Amino acid sequence: MKHQPNIILWIVVLFLAAQYTGLFVVNQYIDYPTTVATGNFTSRPLPAIAGQEIERPAVAEGATPWYIITAIIIGTLFLFLLMKWNAVFVWKLWFFLAAVLTLHFAFYAFAKPLLHATAVSFVAALVFAWLKVWRPGLFVQNFTELLIYGGLAAVFFSILDVKAMLILLVLVSLYDAYAVWKSKHMISLAKFQTASGLFAGLFLPYKPVDRGKITVEGKGIRTAILGGGDIGFPLLFAASVLKEYALTGQGWLALLIPPFVAIALLLLLWFGKKDRFYPAMPFLSIGCFAGLGAILLIQLVL
């Protein structure tokens, strides 16, 4: 068992919360009236920042997996340079800007009914991104992680279909396995992030820690973490299923994906060995495939 049962349960619960929160956010960016009226999927625009419209990437659905994989490789190389130069401030600034954008998109999904919703969501994003980066704490760390990936999915879901996501899951799983088991550079990057006090993913210590303490490994306190990619990619897959069935009014089928992925995560954590690093994406991808299989079976029955 990789972690204590109560820690495993919390990780799985928080993972599911992030998935369903993300699906709610994505759903708010689907223009259902236009989609139904035209017969073509239509997404709502992203909220502006300081009056500046934010455009989604202009990428064809078939090319999206390669676009995202390329972005991952470039981002990894950049992070390696920051690690080599010990440029922690640059890493924090880069992370802060990304957090502001994704949190803004996520908060807007909840703030839409409010007056000046764009301004409200942007201010909330600034506050929580600042706290996350420069005043980190367990609540802020995990609360923002429940939202960030929904905001990220809101950017990319419109240029992804289920077929493209299946390809992307295979590519990411192969990359994750290589990065953890072969090159081990993913382990080095995770250690750099935690050492900087800023980690992209869920974070649970075995014991209470002081406010602001995110990095506690090596100080007598064991921690459990789940990387951001392990949350984001399954959510993108579920979002692509939601998009796929938006026209037929069966978008609720996307809600079936997270439980299957959560079971895969539970099995990985339950049967994984203590103090060993595992690439989660190959296992979580199997959960995504199983969820899609269940949806196809349900459709046959319906």
C-alpha cells in the first residue's frame, strides 16, 4: 500500500471533486442554444482580462494531441532550465500568471449570474493565485487545485474530440512511463517543485504542518501528492465526452468517466509500494478507456 487508507481515501475524494468541478466549469462554456440550433458544436468565449479578449488556440482537432505534447515538452525543458539555474522566482512568477488565467476562467463559470462577473472572477483569481504562490497553505493549495484544471479544460476542450483525446492519453501515458521509470526526470521536477514550496497537484501531509508549509519531505513528515497532469488529462477526456454528446442531449454520460478513473487511481495507490514513484497516467488512462467502454455499452442498451 503506497499510503495509509485514510490518505488514499482523501486523495481519491479530492480527485473526484476536481473532476466534477471541472466538468461543471466546462459545461458553462458550451453554448447549447446555438449548438442545438445549428447542429454544430459551439463554445462560449472565454472571459476577457482588462478588456482584452482571450482567444482559444486555433488548432485543428486532429492536430491537438501533437500541439499539447509539444507544449508539454517545451514546458518541461523550460522548467529544467529554471531548476538548473535555481530560478525559483521565475518559476513562481510563471506559475502565478498561469494560475491567474486558469482560475479566472474557472471562477467565471460560477460568477456568471453576478453583476460584473468578469471583474469578480478576475479579482478572485488574483487573490487565490497570490495566496497559492506567495502564501501557500494546505487549504489554498488543494482548493485551487480543484478549480485550475477546469479553467484549463475550458481553454482546450473545444479543440479536442474523443478520438484526439484517446491519442493524447496514449502519448501522455508513454511519456509519463518513460519520464518516471526510465529517465526519471519527472521525479527530479517534482522534487524541484516541492522544494520551491510550489507544487502543481494535490498535497496531503500525514501530520498537520505549519501554515505556509507545503514542502515537508525530509523534515520527519511524510506527504502524499498527486500531480496536476494526473488530474488534468482525465478531466480533458471527460470534457471531450461531454462535448461529443452535447448535441444529443446525453452530456450526462460524461459524468460516468470520473468514477472509473477514480477506481484506477484507488487501485494504484492501494497496491502500489511505499516510497516508490509510479507514473499514474498509464493507469488512469485505462480508467478513461473503461469509462468510455461503459458509455458505449449504455448507448447500445438505450
